[in-house]
Amino acid sequence: MRLPKLPLGDLADRVSDQLASRLTGRDDDPAAGPAAPAALPVRPPHEPQRVLLLGGTSDIGLALVRRLGRERPLDVVLAGRPGPRLSEAVAALAAEGHSARAVPLDARAPATWSPALAEAFGSRGVAAGVPVGPVDVVVLAVGVLPDGKRSWQDPTAAADLVQVNTAAPVALAAEVAQRLRAQRGGTLVVLSSAAAVRARSTDFAYGASKAGLDAFASGLREAVRGDGVRVVVVRPGFVRTRMTAGRSAWLATTKEAVADLTAQGLEAGSDVVWAPPGAQVVTEALRWAPPRLLRRLRL
């Protein structure tokens, strides 16, 4: 039985052309149309391109955004309560050369949480034929610093404190983690507090609310570590900002100093950043100090 002749020359040419088009991403089939550009990969957290700030008017959060964009223009989304402060923050970043826009988010309104994240992450992929990268860094800076006495003497104020400082940021962190996993990478920076580890007697309610977030973020870090997602917990001591105006404390630092230390921690691969570093020593000392001594020192 004689086998028919196969056009080996033509077959080899076709296989070669198909292999080349697969390797280069080119498709010569006219019916297929032009190939869309692929989305850009996630960039390292110390060299981001797209940054999302949850708590868009946070002084520390904005200082960190500016620090991350010191050497490059950023695509920034500020998620926060609509109002003059949020609009001013967007305008200020735009004037500094960044692309900035606002997304409505209110920690006291759970119905705004998922829509805000959906809108912030929504432009990931290919837009108008131009590759758009994923969200590289999410900074979670939602929180309030209430009056120390009212936060435990007024049940409504205590519940509001936990809502804003614990419930809302925990829910946001949980959804952000899933979105970062879906894009196969990214970094979540959670602004906690040294008070989460050891609160003073004058602000124990605030410390308790931050402790819940700190513990959740620390556990979340390990849960998503194998998915290419980083969770970095930042524990500032007393920071001079609009939120702390009229208050004072030992080892006070600035928002710029916190931003610098956080950026250094992101580049070094740190899981936890203390700002200033001395805050960790003081906090640990107070953590193990005898209660009688703390009462005498009124700490």
C-alpha cells in the first residue's frame, strides 16, 4: 500500500509561522483582528505606579503617597468622604504632577466599602488599547482619634470608635486582599499604632480598637503570603498631624518621618515598621512594666 505524498515543505512553513506568532504574541489571522496589549505586571512596592489610599485625607497616608511618588509620577486614587478636604488633596497631588482622582468611601457607611474598591480597582486591565497596570500598593489609613474619656464613658462613642477603627478597616483589608490575590500580587500597607501593642491608660479605648486591626492584619499577612501578596503593618507612635492637634507626647514624630521609614521598610521587605524605631523599645518596656508602677506614672 502506497502512502500519499504529504506537502512537508508547506506544513513546516505553517508550523514555523504559528510558532513564531505564539512566541511574539502576533496573530496573522485577519479574522482575529489586532491583538490587545497585555496588562502590565504588579510593580514592587517601593517603585509603584498605581496607588490606592483608603482614608484619602489622612495626613500620614498622603505623606506616604508623596514619598512613594518622589521619583516618579503616580496614578493615585484617594478613597474618602466627599468634601473640600478630599477635593483639595486630589488637586494638590495633581499640581505635583500625579494623576489623581477621588472615590467616595465612608467608614461609617458599609454600603460604600465594596463599591469604592470596585471603582478603584476597576480600571485594571486594558483601557482604550493602552496597557494599564494593577494596583501596586494599597494604603489603609482609615481611623479616628477620639476624646479619651468619652470613648469609654459614652457607649455610642465607643461603638463608633470600633466601627471606624476596627470594623471598617478589617472589612476593607479582607476585600483588598482578595483583589490583590486576583491580580496575583500587590502590597497592602496597614496603618496601625504603637498603642495597639500597649495603650496608655488615657487612650486605652483607641488602643483596643487598633489592636483588633493590628491582629487581623498580622494574621492576614501570613494567610496571603503564598499568593504573592504582602501585608505590611505600620505602628507609629505619637505623630504630629491635624488629628493630634492640641495634644503632645514623648517621642513625637512627623508624618514625613513615618512615610520615610515605611518606604524604607517596603524596600527592605519588612513585615512590621515602627515609627520611630524607639517606639518599639518604649512600648515593649511599658508592656512588661508592673501595673503598680504604671499607675504611679499615670501611663
